[in-house]
Amino acid sequence: MVSYKEIGLVNTREMFDKAVKGGYAIPAFNFNNMEQLQAIIMAAAELKSPVILQISKGARNYANAILLRYMAEGAVQFAKSLGWENPQIVLHLDHGDSFELCKDCVDKGFSSVMIDGSALPYDENVALTKKVVEYAHKYDVTVEAELGVLAGVEDEVSAEESHYTRPEEVIDFTSKTGCDSLAISIGTSHGAYKFKPEQCTRDPKTGRLVPPPLAFDVLHEIEKKLPGFPIVLHGSSSVPQEYVDTINSFGGRLPDAVGIPEEQLREASKSAVCKINIDSDSRLAMTAAVRQYLSEHPDAFDPRKYLGPAREEMKKLYMHKITDVLGSDGKAE
Ligand code: G3H
Ligand code: 13P
Ligand code: ZN
């Protein structure tokens, strides 16, 4: 049993409380490798932004659970070495799908876990979430739960269709389970293809897809039912079109990739939404930089040469999200 407190991590409780009251959101960035982690920590340390490091089940399978856990421990020391004296870093399990997986993370030093029972019938979601909360709270680990289903396909997360969260269920769910935050479905989805072309209109000037707006009415209904309760948005990448264009012009093929416009995330950050999940944008930043570097330097074969620019591009992206979208800069001085 390793306590996250011993390794300098924090849980989400105080962080979310301040974010809801302060009208900003905490970035939750996924990581699978060293360059992503370095870029996240460099951006958060430079801007003194609280940050959530997320590890999915797919990341554990890819990079090894133990190694990732020690990388997060190293991240705290790395942040301090960059001059961030009091780093506010959460280590979070993203989309935990069983009690056993959540327990393993609590036991191995995570400070927060998500139990995603959103695909289960309501009563089973309640029972599973409650069981995870009871275990995690013994160790002061915070728990995110989910109600409503996001569409989208990723390695380990997939659903054909989205179903908005039903506001009439949120009071019953949070009081029965005791969860610390609630991920809701209001039209975001995972991956780089968040909307089908037929759900969008097309900008006549650029020919690009314009996605339908998020269901802010559902968010506001939920806020009314649960005043001050921390709300989470998954699937919140914006799929920057510059990256899509770079990828496509250097040999890639991502036709009609589309994300959530940043103005809408900016608006959500000011509400009870206090955690915004971003993974795909970092994948796109990395892929764009690597494709461009390798195309322009066909003789390159030292991975540091192409992963270095990729890391720089990801750092730029994370800093932009923190400062210009979520507003969490300077909140962890
Ligand atoms: O929500 C999903 C995250 O983007 C993680 O994706 O399962 O491919 O690691 P992954
Ligand atoms: P994106 O695919 O939009 O980056 O969402 C990531 C996410 O929700 C991780 O849980
Ligand atoms: Zn997610």
C-alpha cells in the first residue's frame, strides 16, 4: 500500500472546490509516455496551474502500470526542480471499469479514480460506484463517476451513440453513491471525430465542418439540481485544424476530423464544470510535429530529434489550454 500523500500528490477535493467557486476548470491531460508527461509538467510548472495526470486502462496496457505510477511520482520531483515549490498534481485513473482496477490504483498511490459505470443499468452503476467510493474514501482518494453516455471510439472506450445525462437522476445518484465529482454527457465525445458530417453544417468559406453546440441547457439544469457540485467534461478536445492540416499535408489522412470549439469550453469552465479532459489534441500535436519533422528531415533516425519538437508542440498546446481556455493559470502558486 502506497499513500499518494507520501509521494507529494493531492486529491481533487480542495482543487475542485476552488475551481467551482473561482469559475475556472482544472486540466486533465492523459499521458502514455515520457514526452507527454514532461510537456504537461513543464506547462503546469511554468504557469503554476493545478493539473490532473490521467492514466487510462489503455495507457496501463501500453506503458506498464508500475512504470507509469513511478513516472508520476517522478513528475512531482521534476515539477519542484523547475521551481514550482508547491506542485498541485493529481494522479487519476481515467475510465476505470471495475472495482478491482480502481482498488489496485488506490493501493498503488493514485490520489483519484474514475469508476465509469455509465454503460451499466442505473442501479448497477449506483452499486458499483458506491462500492468504489467506500473503498477509496478510506484512503482519502477522491472518486469521479459518470452518468449519461458519450459517443466515440477509442482503444478502450467506445459507444455508438450518446445519451445526455438526465438531470432528474443526478441528486439521487450523487447522494446514493457519495461520489466526489460527476462526469456528464452534454454532447462531447471521445476522439478526433466527435461529430458525423451529417450532424454538422459546413462553413461555406473554408469548407470545414461546424459542429452542433453543446447542450448547455442540460448542464444548467444539472447545476440547479446540484449547486456547487463538481462537474466533469470528457471528450473535450478541440481538434485544432492547424494540426489536422499539418498531418494531412505531410502524408496523413484525417478527413473531416472535428472537435469542440474552444469558446464553448471557455464558457463551460466558468460554470460548475471544474475538470476538462483533453487527450486527442495532444495526440494530434505530437503526430503533426513528428510527421512534419520526418518529412523535412528524411535522414533523421534519432528519436530525440523528432520527439523533441513534438514535446515542444505539446507544451505549447497545454499552455494554451491552461491560459486561454480553462483559466487555471496562477491557481497553484
Ligand atoms: O477517454 C479516453 C482517453 O482518451 C483514453 O484513451 O483508452 O485510447 O488510452 P485510450
Ligand atoms: P478527447 O478524446 O476529446 O481528448 O477526450 C479525452 C477524454 O475524455 C479522456 O477521458
Ligand atoms: Zn473520457
